[in-house]
Amino acid sequence: MPGKPLVAIIMGSDSDLPIMKEASKLLNDFGVRFEVKVLSAHRTPELARKFAMNAKRDGFQVIIAGAGGAAHLAGVLASHTTLPVIGVPIETKYLKGIDSLFSTVQMPGGVPVSCMSIGKSGAKNAGISALQILALRDIKIHRKLDLFRKDMVKVIKKKNKNLNLRVG
Amino acid sequence: MPGKPLVAIIMGSDSDLPIMKEASKLLNDFGVRFEVKVLSAHRTPELARKFAMNAKRDGFQVIIAGAGGAAHLAGVLASHTTLPVIGVPIETKYLKGIDSLFSTVQMPGGVPVSCMSIGKSGAKNAGISALQILALRDIKIHRKLDLFRKDMVKVIKKKNKNLNLRVG
Amino acid sequence: MPGKPLVAIIMGSDSDLPIMKEASKLLNDFGVRFEVKVLSAHRTPELARKFAMNAKRDGFQVIIAGAGGAAHLAGVLASHTTLPVIGVPIETKYLKGIDSLFSTVQMPGGVPVSCMSIGKSGAKNAGISALQILALRDIKIHRKLDLFRKDMVKVIKKKNKNLNLRVG
Amino acid sequence: MPGKPLVAIIMGSDSDLPIMKEASKLLNDFGVRFEVKVLSAHRTPELARKFAMNAKRDGFQVIIAGAGGAAHLAGVLASHTTLPVIGVPIETKYLKGIDSLFSTVQMPGGVPVSCMSIGKSGAKNAGISALQILALRDIKIHRKLDLFRKDMVKVIKKKNKNLNLRVG
Amino acid sequence: MPGKPLVAIIMGSDSDLPIMKEASKLLNDFGVRFEVKVLSAHRTPELARKFAMNAKRDGFQVIIAGAGGAAHLAGVLASHTTLPVIGVPIETKYLKGIDSLFSTVQMPGGVPVSCMSIGKSGAKNAGISALQILALRDIKIHRKLDLFRKDMVKVIKKKNKNLNLRVG
Amino acid sequence: MPGKPLVAIIMGSDSDLPIMKEASKLLNDFGVRFEVKVLSAHRTPELARKFAMNAKRDGFQVIIAGAGGAAHLAGVLASHTTLPVIGVPIETKYLKGIDSLFSTVQMPGGVPVSCMSIGKSGAKNAGISALQILALRDIKIHRKLDLFRKDMVKVIKKKNKNLNLRVG
Amino acid sequence: MPGKPLVAIIMGSDSDLPIMKEASKLLNDFGVRFEVKVLSAHRTPELARKFAMNAKRDGFQVIIAGAGGAAHLAGVLASHTTLPVIGVPIETKYLKGIDSLFSTVQMPGGVPVSCMSIGKSGAKNAGISALQILALRDIKIHRKLDLFRKDMVKVIKKKNKNLNLRVG
Amino acid sequence: MPGKPLVAIIMGSDSDLPIMKEASKLLNDFGVRFEVKVLSAHRTPELARKFAMNAKRDGFQVIIAGAGGAAHLAGVLASHTTLPVIGVPIETKYLKGIDSLFSTVQMPGGVPVSCMSIGKSGAKNAGISALQILALRDIKIHRKLDLFRKDMVKVIKKKNKNLNLRVG
């Protein structure tokens, strides 16, 4: 896919990659250009700041940010840009992502972060959410989203057929 | 503001109006057309469904949905449209909105809801979030968002001056 | 068992089957006809709606619905029928079912869902709960429920005998 | 309303009456006979036990039980009867009813309690839930439930009209 | 150890035995007679009631009760006796024992349960707690408790010596 | 009441007095001698230590300790004595006593604290719990406890009579 | 107090001033120079960054930061300096500061924040904590801290005298 | 490293060593002398008290304390010294360290504990936090901390290079 990436997928640590790949796979399937980066709000604040300040100028339309614990990444990026920022709370070892969720979702009035569910389903939905925003000006993505929805119905209808064989 | 509304602000009960007005005030300030409606996922499922199914055709670009408790409203609307749906968890009397938050944010992979913080700041951020999406194709909104950010800085700088008089 | 099913067991995903089988096993043991279906509140809203709207006409007396996360399934079904709807919160990977519990139990006044405990014991109790409702007009089920209770006492009495051999 | 009561509304303390009246009001509106009693699982275990053991024989079809804190009432009643028992977790001063919710809903496999939401909406839904069970064999209650649903839609439609005057 | 048992160790399910053995081991080490029983508040309410009503007459001085989930066992036993009842919240699969804790500890004024920590350490402490009560009238147990404390100090002192070899 | 006090009621701050008076009132009603003291685990560790080390020698049989937040008081007292220590978690302004509860109840194996419910009902139950321990060797207290139970039944029976006038 | 301030008290909003004054009062009492500033991690990220980057050069020894909700302030300041950063979680309207606590305390390995308790007691302790750090190289502060501790003991001893008049 | 240790690493149980080694490794890397000890607030209160009372005289500048459950260790040490005390909440089996966190962080006004995040990252940050305090008077540690920060940036930059190879 030539051309500049439209979506940035930022994660606080490369250990978050197996989670955040749910977002990149989806963008890939839809043929939308994206870039993946590790940027820590706490360990690389300057890199995170520069990325966010230049994101609009660099052609990005949506930023997806995944982080765990005191998950400040999405909020820090959002403080440096007016692009839509989608936050994915990553599971933590002890508090199971409730800390990540509160740190991502409870943003003060004025600087929003669009928070998804915890973990893989959240990362997948971050990808779909970015696509829904892009679809507002791109009829091809819009049509693909409609097909994506119809496929979900087909999958479940098929599962119901198999189900009858498994119960009883 | 003539023309069709671009943003729908849906709430589960008219008692949520004082909260959700934070979103409508902001859209009003930015000169963006919107519509406000009470639609309950549980008490008026047919009305909610029809609204969501027709929302794109009716010209809406973004849906904001606020609800409390087993807050299914944003999820139910999102199940009937591929427009971006922004969810605002409304405070509840007993569990203080933690139930609304979980019911809004923990959506399964495939059907995203963009969850904001609980209550008024969340409603305000839902408005800003909608504007950030619209700003991707509307340079005027984009510029106003930049000014909005700069105003926040001015307000805090001014508060710091007053602060020195209040401490010590 | 010929004739129309009296109880519907609906689940949000076929991965919930190992949990929800606790309900079907029990209905099977009691000789009560039932049907098992995968219907997602979010991915197949039209299928879920149609099922619920027709459930009474189709002869169902009780609906059991199991779902996890932002578990809207029981609530969505309840919004389309006045049949008793029993909700089973399914465990989630990160929040361990507390999200499923809040999304299932915290229904607004007007549209009840009868919430069971999280996971397998909840699914089993959903089956018993359906039987207790059916027993109000079916003396055979009523008698079987009495025997079921007596069996539980026998099991525990027997365990106490074995216990004495294991402690000491 | 002459004849034996069909629904029992039991509460752990008479201070729970303002909450539990939401259930009795509804049964009253539907013309269903009921009885209200204070019975504590801990302070009057013998009274609670005798009530539950005789409830079926005394003509009751459904038991509603509201209690707070280590809310054992619904579970204790359920242990002595196979009638459907609907539990209403009452708000507590410190933990806000999360303790009542867990104590009511997390019943072990074998002895179900149908748990409603915390507080007033839960009590109201307990009433509706009881009516939905009774409606399975009483066409009049069934029709009234349908009207009750339609009235909810009317109320919301009316609210939407007033809403337009309040926003903007 | 001839004679009647002084302490009863009751558990809601025989699957709780590996936890509750922490209590029986300790009583065994101190030479205090005890009895272990499975009694469920919900599945065998009559057995539980009779046990508790007769416990004092049967010579018991302290009752230890371990249960999980909507853990009503300790509360139900306490409602039928004025003997000290010590509750041990057993871990649950999904909510990790926070449900057991709330159901055990949040007893209403008038009927106390002495709640221990969740799981094995709680069961062990239930044993010690029972011994501390018995020690008020038994100088031998009192002295053994003092030695038990001193042994804990010795163990930690010894660990500190080994620690120096492991760090550095 | 001449003679040495048998029960000590210790609180972390004199602001806890309105809560802890629930315990002292009860002991007073039963004619049991007690002493009330403010001792902070953190602000007066030496006073707390000396009190606990000498408590047995000074004739105390039971120690009741109420504290809020990182409520270390009961645990610190328990670390210096083998007398039964009953802990009352006091409500806190922000976390509503869940912090006090965890800090009081989650004691490590070896040093038990008997935890009561949060706040006033917990303080009242601490008093009853102390009486239940003392009753093991004092037949008068035992008889009064039986009467106390019977009075609770009478109160509830009376409330049921008044209830009939208030409902319907 | 002439000379450069040693401690910075930063808060996310001037509405936090009544809380954070607990810290400034204490520093004032100890004669330690400090500066109070409103700096928002999200609304004024550049001001917050510059302050933290220059804090050491400007002579600060300790930074105290109070914020609520998705409380990123302490973490953001800590990411730009190696000075000790003490975080005070400010109570929030809905989640009561549990969100602020998790967002402040759950910092990733590499960039610590020293988290205090929620609200006023936390702000007070932030002041004492700063003083304990400064006391390592300032014998006067060290002595004052010792006196401060002794005063706490005196206050409690005095309260015990008054207590005897209030109980019984 | 000759000379007296500057930092004490205290843990409630030697099973906490794998967690607390994160702190000792870091101090070792920075060439700062430290001592590791097992001291239980509950099982060895006298040892803990003596250690804390003498810590300053013995040359310690900072105390790090890790404990789980009703984690009183940091608070108990802090009650006997005015040295900075850094608390590390250790994960517990059932409540996952939320109990340890509340017991460590919710200290009353007057006696601060600097609380780190739960588990290994918290122990590592306790080490860094101690170094940040020592760095105020030791330019070498200060420089090493700056390098440590720069190394974190290098590591993440390098990870970004590898990332491009893994995505796509």
C-alpha cells in the first residue's frame, strides 16, 4: 500500500504487540495504510510528544494508543493533538486492566480519549472504530464495513447449524 | 443553523439531560447542527433501532449516547449502524456509574463504542470527540478546536496568577 | 421429547456453550423441551429481536440468556418480550465477569432480567429457575424438583461419612 | 382483592419498606394479591424458615425478598422452598449495595435466586418479574403487561416532544 | 483425644476441605478436640439449623464455618446459636473470594460473625482464633500460643540468616 | 461496676467515638466492665504496643479495635498479645471503608483479627462478639444473650403488625 | 522566607486547592520555601513539561503533584525529571478517587511516583514526605519532624483524658 | 562496597524475595550499599520496631518495605522513624494485591508511606525512588539516573526498529 499511513498504532511497550496486532490485522484487511510504533508516555516522553504534535501534519487521521497500568499514553498523545485518539487499555498482571481502564477512560473535560474494551477485543474494536471514522469520507471503506457486519451475521448463522449437532 | 443535523445526542432518560447538555452546549458553541432525543434501549427498543438504522441515511455523521446502569443504549445503537458511536456512562445512584462504565466500554470485538469518562466531563468530551471527527473534513471546526485548546491554556495561566494571591 | 420447546437457551457466542450446557443438561434430566441458539445482541441484532418478538407466539415460556462483557443479550431480549428472561453473566478474561454481572443485573425499572450467579453455577441455576417457573403449572416438574432437593441432601450426608475418613 | 395472596414481599428490616413499596405498588396496580412481611434471616431465622416451608401450601406462587449487607434473606428463603424467589439487593450505607448484590446473586449451583438491580428499580422490576411469571397462566395479567410496555413507549415519545423545547 | 469435641469446623462443600484443613491441622497440633462436617446453608438448611441449635448443648465452644460465593453458612449458623462463630471466606473461581468476603463479613447488627482473611491463611487464623478463645480458660493452650508466637520469631530470624546468602 | 475492666475498646481517632459507642453501649447494657481508649497504630505506636503487651496481665479478656483507612490498629494490637482481638473497619471519606475492611481482615496466617462489618453495625457486633466469648464462662451473660436474641424476634414481630397498617 | 523554593506543589485544577493546601500549610509551618502552581497534564502539556524539565535547575528538590480522574499529572512530571515526585490522588465525583489512585500509583517500572493516600490526608502526608526527604540534609527540619511526632502523641494523650468524660 | 548500608530493603516474608530483588538489583547496579531483611509487622513486631527506631542512627537514609495482604509493614516501620519509607504492595493470591495496595497507601495524615505500584515494577521503582532521594546529595547517583533514563529511550528506539520487521 503506497502513500502515507492514515492510522498510527502506538503502544507503550513492545510486549503489547500481540494485543495491538488485532488492530493492525483489521486495517490491513481493509487496505488502510498504518504505522506501528512503541512510544512510552513515561520512558520516552519527548518522542511521544513530537509524534503527537506532528501527527496531523504527517497525514495521520486517527491515532490508536494501547497501554497498561497507569496508562497515560493515550491521554498524553491526546494532549498534543486534536486528532481523534482511541485508547486501548491493556491487561495488567495484578489488577487485570481495571487500572489501565480507569487511567485511559477517566479523562478530564476538554481532552477526550475514545476508550475501547480491555485487551484484544478492544484492540480489534480500535481498528474498526478508526475505519468507521475514515468511512465518513471514503465510500469504499464504508461498503467494506457493511460487508464486515454481514459476515458476522453469516458466521453466527453457521454456528447455529453446527450447534444443533453439539447439543442434545 | 439551517440544514440537517450532523450529530445525534441520544439519552436513555430525560433525567440525563443535565449531564448530556454538556455535549450539546459545546456543539452549539462550535456552530454544529445536532438533534437531541430520548430513546431507551429497553423501554423503546423499536424507536432506538429505527433511529440507528436510518441515522446514516438521515445525514448524521456521529452518534453520542448517554445511559446509566446496565447501559445498553450505546451498544444497541452501534449494533444497527456503522457510524461512529460515542458512549457516555451516566452516574447511577448506588454503584456511582461503575456499572454504566462497564456496560458501555466492555463491547465485544466487532461492534465498537467509543467510551468517554463518567458523567459531565464525559458528555463534554463526547461533544469534543464528535468535533474532532468532523474536523477531519471541515477546516473551520479544526481551527476552532485549536483555539479551544489555546483558550484552555490561557484559563490556566490566568488561574496561576490568582493562585499566588490565595496561597501563603 | 416431541412437541414445541418451552425454554430457549440463548448465548452470545458459541464459546459460551461449555457454560450454558449446565442449563441444558438440567432441562434434559427433567424431560423439559428446550432449544439452544447463538444470538448476539451486537453482531446479530435483527436475529435476536425477531427471536424475542416471536418467542411467546412460538410457545416458549422462559428465555435463558448467557453473555459476557458488556452483556446486553438478556436485556435486549427482555426489551422485546414480556416472557420471563433469566440472565447468566459469563466470565470474561480480564474483569472475571464483574462486567458481565453489572451489565446483566443493573436493568432499569420497567424491564426486568432475573440475574443468576457468574458462570457454570449460574447456568445451572438458570435451568432450575426455569423449572421452578414451569413447576407452578406442572405437578410433575414440581415433584422432580422436590426429589432434586432431597438428592442434594443425600449427597452431602454421604460426603460427611467419607469426610471422617479423610480428616484426623 | 379477596382471596389468598399470590406474591409475598419479604424484607429484612422495616427500614427497607420505602424501597420495597416499589414492588407492592406495581402488584397493586395490576390487581394481584400480595402480602408484605418483615423477616430477618439472622434475627428471626425460625420465622423465615416456617414462612418459606409453608409458602407453597399457603398458596404463594412467587416470593420477593429484599435485604442489604450480607443479604442472606433471599438465599435462606430459597433454601426452604422450590417456589421462584426474586432477590432485591438493598443499598447499604458504606458499600452502596455491592455487598448486598454479591450476597444475593452469587448463589451456589442447586438453589437459585433471581437477582434484580440494586434498590428501587430492582424492587419495581421484582414486581414486574413476578407478574411475568403469573402472566404465563393468567391472560389478563399478560395483556396488562403489554399495555404497561406500550405506556412506557408513550411516556418517552411525549418526553421527546418536551425535550425539543428544553434544548437549543 | 477422648471426650467431646470443643470446636466444630463446618464447610459448605467438601471441595473446601484443602482450605479448611489449615484449621484442623492447627487444632490437632494443640491437642484440641474438633469435628469436621459438610453442611450447606442452601442445600441442607435443616441439617445446618439442627447442628447450630444443638451445638452449645453438644459441648461445642466455638464454630468455624468456611464457605464461598454468596457465603451464607457462617451467618446461618450464627442465627441459630450464641456461640462464637468464626467465618472463613473461601476463594471463588470468578470473583476470587470478594463475594465470599462481603457475604461473610457484612453481617447486620445483632448477629456477629468473626470474619477471617480469604482462603488458607484465613482458615489457619480461624484455628488460632478458636484457640485464643479457649485459652481464656485453659492455661495450657495459653502457654502453647505463647510458644507458637515465639516459634514464628525464630523462623523469621533463621530466614534472615539464609537471606544474606541469597542476596548480594 | 467495680473491678477491673474485661473488655478494651480501642479506636484510632476520637472521631471514631460515635461509631465505637455502639460497642460500649452494649457492654454497658450487659453490665460488663470495659475501658475506652484512643491509641493510634501510627501516631502513638509505643502506647499501642505497651497497652497490648500488658492487656492480658491487666485483666482484659477481649480487645475491640476500630480504625479506618490503612487500618493497622487491630493488627498491631494483635501482634503484641494472644488475647482475642476484634476489628471494626471504620468508614473512610473516599473509599467508604473498603480500605479499612481489607486492612483489617486480610491478616497473614499466624496472627488473627476477628473482623466485623463496616461501621456502626460492626461496632455493635464487636460488643456482642465479646459478650459471646465472655459467655463461655459466665452463665449470666449467656442468659442475657438468649434474652437479647428473643427481644430481636419480638421487635420484628411487632414491626410486622405495624407494617400491615403502612402498606396497602 | 527569602531564597528559591525547594518544594513545588502542582495541581491539575485550581479546584484542587482546598485539598493541596494541606501540603502547603505544613511546609509553611516548617519554614520551608515552596511554590504552588496549576498545571494540567492534558490541558497545558507544554507548561507542565517545561516546569518539570527545569525543576532541578531551578532549585527544586521535591515535586508534589495532585490530580484526579485519569490523574496523569504526577506521572507526566516524573517523566521529565529525576527529582522525587510525590503524587496525591484527588477524590473524584463518581469513582471517589479510586480512578485517581490507580492512575497515580500504577506507574511502570523505570519512572516512579511516590503515591500518598486519597485526598486531604494524602496532601498532608505529601508535605511531611517532602520534609522527610529534605531532613536528610537539614538537621533543623529533622528536629522539627521529631517534635511534630511528639506533638501527635501529646494530642492523643490529651484526647484520652477527655474521652473518659464522654463515655459511660 | 565497604561502609554502612544506606538503604534497607525489608520484606514481610522471604517468599517476597523474588519481587523485592528488583529493588536490590537496581541499588547494586548503581553501587549503593543496602541491606535486605525479613521482618514481619505481625509475627516479629519487636524486631520490626527496633530496626525502625535505630535505622537513622545506624546510617540508613531510606527504608523500602514490601508486604502483602493486610500489609502493615511499611506503616509500622514509618510509625517508628522519620526516615522516608517507601512501600511496595505485594500481590496476594486472592485479591491480587488490591488489599496490599489499600493497606499500604491509605495511611492517615501525619505518618506518610510512599507507595509504589503492585509487584515487580513497584519494587523496581522503589529502588529508583530511593536513588532519586540519595541523588539530591550525591552527584554521581544523579548522573547515573540521567544515563538510566537515556538508556530507556535507546531501548525503545531500538525496539521500534525491530518492530517494523515484525508487523506487516
